[in-house]
Amino acid sequence: MGKQNYRNHKIEPAKVGHGGDGARFQFTIQVPDVDRVCDELEARGVTLLNGPITRSWGRRTACLADPDGHVWEIAQVL
């Protein structure tokens, strides 16, 4: 997707794995400006999974996956 297409794209939460599948979690890093961090990540070649998105619970978030597949969320308190 192009930059403009994924900015407001929401992904559904992943299904929870079975007990033997190992740990499943998401790392969250709070930052003062999600949009600025996303612009910097994109400039470095990182592809976002979604966002930045303003959430109804007072956060602005974006997600990316690291090379090992762990999902990271960047979150800003609004």
C-alpha cells in the first residue's frame, strides 16, 4: 500500500494462539509525537502495519513488526 493508503487502515487483532504455541504479546513504546516517529521510521525503510490512528480511548498509535515478527506499537497520549 502507498503511504496515504495505510495511514487510516485498521487491522483486526490477531487470534490468540493455543497454549503450546508460546508467548504472544505486543511491545508498546510511548512517544511524544507518533506522526514524527512514523515519518522517521519510514525514512529508514520501515513499513508500518497500520497507523498512525487516533483511537477512541485517547491514544494515537501505529504498529510495525521487527525482523523476528514481534509487533511493536508506538503510542502517544492525546
